Amino acid sequence: MADGFESYEAIKIWKDEAIHSFQGDTLSLNEFHDRVLRKVYQLAACRLNNGSPPCSYSWFITGSGGRFEQGLISDQDHGIIYERSSPEAAEYFLRLGEELSLGMAIVGYPYCEGKVMSSNPLWCQSKVEWKAQLLQWLEEESWQSIRYLHIFYDSRPLVGAESFVNELKSFIYDFQKEHPKILMRLLENVMHMKNAVGPFGQIIPEEKGLYKGSIDLKNTAIIPYVNAVRILALKEGIKETSTLARIDRLTKNHHELLDYRENFRKLLSYRLSLAANKSYDEGHYLSIKKLSKAEKHELKKILKDGKKLQQYVQAIVEKGVRK
């Protein structure tokens, strides 16, 4: 039983009734998501009926949840790191991961289409296996492997040993210090973003389909900032996951980022304005027609600055590779 909740359905009812009181502030909203997920975890662990975990572990979340940047509706992105490699541990934690994924889906967090979930053995491994997995991704440098590295670096522990995630992030950082070209591959992986501003300075909305006349706020505005800042954070060994927290740490050596911090804060506010939308996808599309002239001007500047930020990071990475 999770703090009086005997079912995932009961947690969902409580979540759906309470969540709207947090929709005015991104940090409060994400702290509430954390509370919900911990209740899901408590119930999932109880349902295993298999005693205590066989060893220390960490259940982590990643994606927008890992970065404290979830909207009202969020999908699943999570994994497990456990301390010892053994058949017993592998069986226990994979069963736990499957129960967690099921519970989250029932509570209202859709399954991750990319299967970045603890129910996937790729995201549920011992610490030693995780290091081998990360090394494979780092050396392989395929598009998918690089994407997985981006995803993992946004991880933060939610339950269990807090040190495990940071230990693995340090493993990635140490590798890139010896092989700086990996930063170039990380950058190349995220540079090809959809252009949101036309040659005459106009915002380019969706031209057809369900979201015609709207802009995909997540992929055209938020993600370019997230990706660029993450690469700088990785380069400097910063383990914080929030984009705003990363910028705060980075401004010590990159004063130029101060302006981008305010831009990103505004983007999160725009995303909160979409809270009334009913589905995960709808929560990312902002109708251009509903914006005032001043808001359109502001959004256009934010979009253009996102491109400038990418170029700034690219120059830093290229300089490091040439050394």
C-alpha cells in the first residue's frame, strides 16, 4: 500500500484532482509529479511480494521529468541501476521495472514510444553492465547510441542510491575529456531541428493536419535550448539536470547564457499556458492566432536566439576538438 493508496487507479484519481493547483508554476508542478511517481513506486514495490530488494539500486527518471520540465501531461522516461550483477537481481529489478511501467501508465503517464522505461532490459541493468553499455554507446557513435547518451545525461535519481546516476555521468564526462570528438557527435545528433522562423522573419506554423496554425513548442523551441545547454553541461562535468540550473552553473564561464536563461523561463511559461489541452501531444502545440502582437514578437526572438545558442555551442565544441 502506498500511503493509503491500494491501487494505481486510486493514485490516478488523487493525481487528477490535485494536479491543477500546481499548473501555474513549473517547479511546483514537477515536485508534484515526483510525489506521484514515488507513490507509484511504493505500490509497485509492495505488489512484487518478494521481500526486500537483493541489493542497493537507484530508480531514475529522465527526459523532461529528469530536467524538472514536465508539463501537466507527461509520458514515461525512466530506468534502474542496481549495484550487483546476479540472476536474482536481474529478475527482481526487471519485474519491478515492468510493474512501475504498468503503474505509471494506469496513473496517467503514457508508455514511452522509444521504450526508455525500466521494463526494457536496456534501461534496467547493474552498475557494471551500465558502464559497459555507456562505453559501447560512446565508442559506437551511431545516431541511436548518441541519442541514448543525451537521454541518460538528463537522468536524476528518484528512489534509492543517489550516487549511482552521478557515478555513471562521471564515467561519460571522463571519456569525453579523453575523446573530445564525442561532443561533436553529440552536437551533430541534435543540430537538425525544424526551422520555425522563415526568411522574412515570420513564424512558421504547422501548415496542415490537426495542429494547423500552431507551432510545436517542444521540438522547435524548447528542445534546441535543452540540447545546446546539455552539451555544454556535459563538457564541463555539470551533473544538474534542469536546463535553468545548468545555465546558472555555466554562466560562471559563459556569461552570454544569461539572456538565454530568461528566454527558456518564458518558454516554460508558454508551455504551462497549454495546460488545458487534453492529451500529451496537444500540450506541445501553441496556436499562433491566440498570441498578441507582443507575444509573437517575443516568441520570434526566442526562436531566433535558440539558433544562436546552438551556433555558440558549436563554436565552443569545434574549438575543443581542434586543440
